[in-house]
Amino acid sequence: FYGLYSKGFRAGGFSGRAGTYEAASIPYDPETVDNYELGVKSEWLSGRLRLNASIFTMDYNDKQEEGSVPTSQGTGQQTVVLNAAQATIQGLEVDFNWLLTETFRLEGNLGLLDASFDEWIDPPTGTDLTYLKLRRAPDMTATVSPVFTFELGNGVLTARAAWHYVDDMEYTILNSPQSQAQAHSTFDASIVYTLNNLSVSLWGLNLNDDDSWQQGYDVGTSVDFAGLWTYTAVR
């Protein structure tokens, strides 16, 4: 069992990609965060099952939010950094690794997230933005991965499959519905054959062809665009 407290800091400054003199001349404040975490790392069943879990709370003050926002001048779009007065991100993370037999292992993880602004008044306009959702903060993520490892000939063959789930999330600072990523799941698989110091691998990513937005921008006052990329999880 463990407990953790840490404090983070990010310096303030000026928006480097502002599209107007006014936006370029408005500084943003430093960002601070207090992080609290409680967790457990454990082994069960004579070491065949590893189970880890943690709960955490991150309290932000003057949280820096960078986003593409509309402007009536120039290209109709500019990237600025604004301070949300307060934000809270709290969640639960669980992961396991279970050796069921000598050749079969099951791995997985689950993440639950509750992220929200506690207070955010847009400094230039005085608009209350507290209702907006934090970007790239899905309520749930999960992965389940069966792994088979056995001897084949003089080498070792490892076959792995993985199912990944990501809940819906926002990509723009203004939560534009056109660029919102919907909940989606992907299926990956791989086969690796190892013989002495030689390995041969065959990989398949997003085999179920479930694509998702990976980036989004607000442009002008009525236009959005987003990038459609194949989602792949990083392990």
C-alpha cells in the first residue's frame, strides 16, 4: 500500500501563436496542481496474479488551456492559452496480469475518469465557460489482452490479441460537436516467433477498422475541421 502527494508547476507566458495583437499582448498565469494518490500493488495465487489499483485527485489552479478559437480578423482563427481558474481531475486505475496456465496469460487495465472545470471565466470576454468539458479526458478506457506463449520447433511463438475501448471525448476548447470523438473500440493482434537472437513479427492494428477523430480545431466563427486517423493504442 502506498500514498503519494506531489505538487506540479507550469510557468506562465504569452500566446506564441496568437492571430491578433490584442491576444498576443495578454499574458497567461502560471499553472499549479496538487496531486493526491492512494494505491496498492499486490500478488496473489502464489505470484501468478498481479493486481494493482490506485485512486487519485488532481486539483488545478489557473489551469492552462490551449486551443484554436475564432477571431474576426486575419485567417479567422488563432491559437491562444487561457487560464481556467480551477479544475479537478479524479479517477481510478486498475491493472492486472494473470498467468492462468503455463502457456496462457491474461492482461488488462481499466481507467475511470471524472474531469471538470470548477470555475472558468474567459478573461477577454467575461464569458462563463465552466460548463465545458476538459479536452482528451474520456470517462472510461479499458484494455483486455490474452497472450499465448509456447515452444514451437527450436523457438518460442507468442500470439497476442488486444481489445481497446475509449469513451467519447472532446478535442476542441469550445467542445465543438463536429470534432467530438465518439466512443470506439479497436482490435489489435500480433504473432512473434523468436529463435535464438532472431525475432520475426506480424502485426495487425485496428483490425476491426474502427476509425476515430484524433485532432480537432475551431476555425472562424462557423467552421470546424478535424483529422480522421486510425486509432491505435500505445502500450
